Amino acid sequence: MPVVTITRRLRFNAAHRIHNPALSDDENARLYGKCNNPNWHGHNYLLDVSVTGEVDPRTGYVIDLGDVRDIVTREVIDKLDHRNLNLDVDFLRGINPTSENLVVAIWRVIAPLITPARLTRLRLWETEHNFVDYDGNT
């Protein structure tokens, strides 16, 4: 059977502060600039979830994209949307919530749940100009 990659896009809004407690306040301010604002700042994120697998000859699907939507919404979006990533999200505790760290954390939550297909890429858009991709490689 053919192997196909399909993608579902989801949205969430969240606030965060990029800050490394191992660095001084001056180092954080120099390194992260306005992203280190002690009063937080927010983004309208887009998350593209790409899943790869064989096309099921019975359904014509790799996986029902509604199932992907439901899994990601329940396990990730509902926990991130309109939240403070530094304070409110259990799977981000102790993690500096850069987009790079956020996409890896999201992968760890949803990858085991995407079956029978497999998660092959996450693309997290922080702004219309900036995104990060993660394919599960360490």
C-alpha cells in the first residue's frame, strides 16, 4: 500500500517568558530581549501535526484526521490555550518555554497516542515569520 503523510493544523494562544534561571537578569535580558519581559508576552501559535502511514484499503485513510484533532486537542491544546506556559502547563514544568522546547515537549505527549500511523513531524508557528520543525530525532 502507498505510504502517505497527512497534516492537521491546530491553534492556541498562550503567554510565556523566555528566561534561564541559571543566568543573571542582565544575561537573560541580553540573550532574550523583549521575550524576557518579566510581565510575560503572548503568541497566537499554529501547530501542524504530520502523520505518516499506509493508506488503509478499506477506509482510504492513513488515520482519521478527526481522531488526530481530538487527541491533540485533549492532550495538548486544552492544556496550552489561553495559559501561561511558564506557570500553568504540567508537561512544561521546569522547561524554558522556547518554541524549540515547546515542540519537543508536545511531541513527547502525543507521539505514543498516534496509531496506527506514526507522528512524523510537528511544525510550531510562533509568528507568521517564525516556526520550528521537529521530527522526533534527539
